Amino acid sequence: MFWVRLRSGIILVAVALLTILPGGYVLWGTALAVSTIGLSELYRAAGVQKKDDHALAVAGFLTAALYYVLLLLGLESYSTVYLVSALTVILAVYVFTFPKYRAEQVMTAFFGVVYVSVMLSYIYLTRNLPDGRFAVWLIFLCSWGCDTCAYCVGVLIGKHKMSPVLSPKKSVEGAVGGVAGAALLGALYAAAVGGYLHTEDPVPIFAGICAVGALISMVGDLAASAIKRNHDIKDYGTLIPGHGGILDRFDSVIFTAPVIYFLASMWMR
């Protein structure tokens, strides 16, 4: 299993490099594809999408795709109008097919658009910031870096359970190690690329961004686990061997991407 996970991890890194480095249409298309797959995984897990029942899921997919079209046109400032419109479309399906769907399914359909598609889109938006070609990697450094550091520290000295019911293997010591490790990775990354940045004194800025992002990433990880527990599934999918589905691998990235975008917008000037 270790070698399967390692091989899949290497492939993920390669895909990230091939799509994030060029940015533009390549990254936009990749973000749209990844969010669509992730949205499908969530819809299947929550019972929104079934083999013989696709209307509500299709409404979710179409509204998510419309959001990415707005991003491509540079109209992300209209996101509030979009969210109201997306909710209206999903509710229209609910009303005109009543009583085919339950209210819980409708709420999950809209939640999925925001939780998966909108939040993942901040990878693309971060890449488009000034110095975004460097800032975007902080999303993965603080999420996957925190996860790796937390695991290592937890195995070595972890004693106090952080969430014993939801995730009994995670420890407080591991969480602290994850945040510290992510901050260190951010500082090292800033030292390596600082000469290419327009930001003055980037080491403490990158360290701070990664520390905050790491804290948020743990919420994302636990939130995805809670959803799986509620629906009695082990993994969201099987797309990534050794890891599960898109949501299993990007659960923390979903939460850190918007945080890194806003922090980078404020601090990297």
C-alpha cells in the first residue's frame, strides 16, 4: 500500500506541476475537471446522484460549470449574484419535480457547489494573483505538508487525542507538529524563491500564511471525515490508488485554497 500511495503521490505532483506552472486555460480546465469529479463523488455519497436519478445532480453540475465560466471571463466579483442564481436553479428543480427529492438532498446539492467547486476554484484565483505563480504552492505546502508532519509527529510522540470520536488516530501533539512543520516549510520555500518575489521580507509572511493555512486544513480534513462517517463510507472514490477519490486527497486543500488566496492578497504586496 505504501508504494501504491507513493506512486500516486508522485503522479499528483507531476500533474500539479504540468497544470499550475503554465496557469491560464490549462489550470482553469484542470480545476473545472477536478471540481466536477469531486462534486460527483459528494453527490453519490450523499444520495443526490443515483443511477436512475440525475436531475438534481445535473443542476448542480451546470451551476458549477457556470461559475467557472464567470472566472474565465474575469467576472468573479459577481459571485454573490451567481450564488443566488445557483440556489434558484437548484430550488427550481426541487419545486417542479416535487415530491421527487427531499429537502436534505436539495441543500446538499447547493452545499456541494460551494464546498467543492467554488472553494477549489481558489487554486486558479490564487495563481492569477501578482506573484501567484509562487503563492499558489503555499496551498499545497500548508495542507499536504501539515498532513505529513502531523502524521510523523503523532506517530512519534502523540498521546492526547484531538478528536477521539471522529478521528481517533489524530493527536494534539500531531496537530501542533503539523502547524509548526507547515510554517517551517513556508519559511524554507520563501528563502528559496524570495529573490523572485515583489514582497519584502517574505520568510515570516510565508511562514505565517502556512501556519494559518495548516490550522484551517485540519478543519477541512475532519469535515470530510465527518461527512463520510455520516454516510457510512470509507472513501469517496477509487480514482487515486492508495488515496481514494478526489475529495479524499483534496479535503484539506478545499479549505486552505480560499484562506491562502485572501491572506496572499493582503500580505503579499
